[in-house]
Amino acid sequence: MYRPKGMIPAMPTPLNENESINFEGYEKLINHLIDGGVHCLLAGGSTGEYSMMSTDERKKLLNHAVKCANGRVPIMAGTSEHRLEETIELTKYAEDIGADCVLIITPYYMKTSESAIKNYYQKIAEATNIGIVIYHYPDATNVELSPEFINELSQIDGIVGVKNTTDQEHTCKVIALTKDNENFSVLTGFEHLILPTLAVGGDGATGIIHNLVPKEIVEMYELYTQQKDIDAALEINRRLLPLYDYVEAEPVPGPIKAGLELIGIEGGAVRAPLVPSSNELKSKMATTLKSLGYQVKYN
């Protein structure tokens, strides 16, 4: 099974003004990211506004991502649903169309137990034949999995990784506990923690900033992991720090969509009740992107 690693953008979904999916814009984004050298694409995740979409829309979006990528890079498909049966259905669909792995968030809203969460992932793994990445995001779900429990989940056949969107201490413990599991990746979901995660043996990052500056993010990753040029990697990280803040300074995905528009890539509208980026934030992003050498379209 495919085990994700490297720099993985959590792609936004370009929308037209009437909030329909802009598939032509989606193709341009995918090509921009592949040209930037990213190692995998996350389609239909939180940044992609999956929670605002019907199941039919989600299937069309995933299918379009797989077809457009056309094997050039692996596709990680967001297949989380509230009900187990619907999560299995969408995961099977992702498998059938040729996605390489899926990202599934922990059950949330209604409280449950560790044994029930384990059973949830086991049932999905048993019903499908595609690698499953656990999406652990306690700030959003109010469900926190201990490092020890994530290690336990990592031993389920079919579980290939975790997107650990939480603090660095927790991520360090997960890496330490799972380091001997060659079939399991630990990815951070926070831009500020990319280099710290790599430094302690993590496998990569699934993030928002990757969409805007893929070449810089990939270069930083390769400098650190392949060329072992830590100082050069740190310098790129230093230059990108303002953008790390900006893409989450206001509700996601407004800022990243605005940033893409600034560099000539369609980000489009957001779906209600989500909100677009403010002009003040756009101005800040424009200044930073100019300093990085980008030609910016902003009045």
C-alpha cells in the first residue's frame, strides 16, 4: 500500500461566484502544484470545503483530481463522513477511481470511547483495500488521541499514517512510538512544525501553504532531508514564516484562495457560511509574495 510522505498540499476547491465547482480552475491548481514538485495531493479535505458539499459533489471532485493528476503524483482523498457506512462507501469509491490513499478524521461531535474509535477504523480497513491516514485534529474535533493510542491504531492492517495536527510534543511522542513501523507515516498538519517534525524523524507535512509556494516548500524539504543543508532550509523557512501565519490568520480557506488569486491562480469564492479573506490580509500576503519574487496582481 502507498505510504504518504513529503510535502502534500491540502488543496482548496476553486468555486465560481454561484458556489459551483470550477473544475477548470481545479485543473490549473493541480498542474501548478505538480509543476512545483509536490509529492502527493490531498483532494477533498477540510481546506477543500468537503463539509459544505454533497456526497455527489465530493465524488465528482475526487474523480476529477485523480483524472487530472493522471498518475503524475499520488492522490490522497478526503473520505470522512459522519456515518461509518457512508465513510466506507466514499472510501470504496476513492479506491475504485484510483486514489492512492484516503484521509479520515476521527469520529467527533457525539462522544465515544477509544475502543469504538479503534473499531471505526478497523471496520473501514476491513471493508476496503486502500491505505488509510488518520486525521487527528483535536482543536477542531475536541477529540484527542494519545500517542500511545495512535501507536495502537498504527498496527491495524491498512492504516498507513497519521496527519497529526497538534502540538510538537505530541507529534514527537507519536514518532518515537511508531518509528519502527515501516508501514506508517507521521505527517504534521502545521506549517510552523514542518522542520521540527522532520528533525525528529517525521515523514512530511500536509498543509495549506504548500498550495501557494510549492517550489519553496519542496526545496526546503529536499534541502533538509536529501542535501542535509540545514542552514539553507532554515533560511527558506524564515522567509516563509509570515505566510504560515497569514494562511490561517482568518477562517480557512479564505486566505489561501485569496493568495492564489494574487499569483494568478483561480481560488474563487467560498461557500456560506464561510467568509472570504479581508483586504487587509490580502495586502499583507501581496507584500510577502512580492518579497519572494512573485508577480502579484493586487490593486
